[in-house]
Amino acid sequence: MKEDMIAAMMAELEMRSNYLPEQTIETIYFGGGTPSVLSADEIKQITAHIYKLYRVEKLQEFTLEANPDDLTAQYLKELRDTAISRFSIGVQSFRDEDLQYMNRAHNAQQADRAIKTAQDAGFGNLTIDLIYGTPGLTDAAWKHNLSMIKTLGIPHFSSYALTVEEGTALHHNIKRNKTTPVDPAQAAGQFEILMAEAANMGYDHYEISNLALPGHHAIHNTNYWMGVPYIGIGPSAHSYNLQSRSWNIANNALYIKSMLAEHKLPLETEVLTPEQQLNEYLMTSLRTMWGCDMEKIATTWGADYSQQILHDAERCVERGQLQLKDKKLILTDTGKLFADNIAGELFV
């Protein structure tokens, strides 16, 4: 259904062209699944439509998510003729054992080759994903995975603990004792290794799951955490305009039917109260190295909220999970292990 999907997304781009009035597009991100199944011509077709409908004169970053097995030399050569400036490569691990456990289509050799082939094609601005907490991944093996980032000269990477989603093959196999379950203690220990090794390699841990050499922070992702408005196109894509959040239906066939046959947007919208907006700011800003700006809270939502949050934060400071620096609440390394809980404690 690729042709229909592209037509539906083109239609949505048109129907939502006024969603962010006067907003200049700084970043474009083709993600959320396997956009590397698109040909270079299809990418150019969608890009031309974006450029026609939206203000892109300040575009700084154009990322394509890609599976390692899709990034052939020929495909990369064709992509040189598009506006793409950055790749997010779903490596997950440089060990075949981990990739087999996660039921990935590629192997470690393909991951290594995809990175080098992209670099040889002139794409130096790369980010990769690495997963920790996989059963069988020893601390020594995890350190080796991390060392490959510096060896391969990758300026940015994202790292996540393995989570088991219901309905997946992994969840099915664990439930029936066919494979080893995930150990939270292992994941926590390997997150601490991640912080230490990244610091030794000179990477900024600028967001809990994202690390980069200075000057290579992802602009797109950083804008999410800074509360910059954005528009998402396609099935299950989310959009945010400061006042409300909307999300498309998470079904390809129904999305295409709604857009092409019914000519209506298949989305739900939630209008955010001021308290919800503040809680979202708390949750996202605390994840970053810049922290939660108490002066911004006082100016935007009121001094009473700022004082309440500072009061509630005292117990987190006493536990060594938060620090107050230049009127900003910032997670300590210990606090990064409990980020979601800490944010929940501070919610208004």
C-alpha cells in the first residue's frame, strides 16, 4: 500500500498546512517505522510537497530513520540527490546474539557495514540506537558496544533499556518460558555504565536517552523537549501546537481510507489545561542536561506554582536525585534512574 500511503500523507500535508501558522520549519524527520523503504524519488516527491506548503527557509536538519540492511551503496548514492542530511540507523547492538534475541532482520556485520557505507557516501552526520539490558549482554559486552561508537566515529547516539511490549513475539516467548526475561537490575547497572563510558568518550549526556559530541545534539529531538510546536504526518503521528495535542489513528488501512476516500483527518485532539502544559514541561525539561527553569515557570504559569515545585523538590534534593543550579532543577546521575517518578512527584 506504499503508493496509497504516500498519496494519503501528501493529502494530510495539504489539509494541515495551516496547523502551525507563521511557524518556520527547522527540522524534518522521516521516522516512526521503516521510512527507508521509500525510494529516493518518493522522498523527493514528499519533500517537494513540504517545501511548497510550509516555510522551510530556516531548515537546519533533515533526518531519515533507516534499517541497516536498507542502506546499500546504491541507495545511499541516490539519497545524495535528496535533501536528507542525517541518518538515524537502527543498529540496536553490534552483537549477533542480542539482535537474534530481539528478532531483528539485520546482523552485526550489516550494522557495521551500513555505518561505514553511509560515511563513505558523504553522510557523516549519523546517529544510531543501542539497546542495553538484553539477557546475555554482559557488562563487558555492553562496554564493547559503546566503544564501537567512538571507533566508528559516530557523533550522536540514543540508548534505551530493552522493554517488552505486549503482543510482540518476545513477550509471547517470555510468557511461555521459551526465552530469558529482562532483569531490571541489569538494565539499571548498564545505564550507569552508559553514563560513565559516554563521559570518558567525551559525549554530552544531554537527555536521558540521548548522547552526543559537543555541537552534534539532535535539533529535532531537542525541540521536542524544549516544548517547540511540531506537526506529525501519517498513521499514529502526534502533533503539538502549545495549546493542544493531536494524534492520528494507528492503523494504515483506516488512515488511508479516511484521507483518500472520506477526505477527513483521522485524528483525536486533547486540549491541554495550563496545569497539563506545566506538567509536560516538567516531564520533558527534567530529562535534559539544561533542567527545569524555575524562572520560566514563574513567568509562564505563576510564582505560586514555582514555589510549590521548589518545595516538593526538596526531598529529591535531600535524596541526591536533584540539584538546584542557577534557578534550574537538574537531575543528578542518580536521579536519572528515577526521572519519571521524580517528575510525577513534582506534578501540580
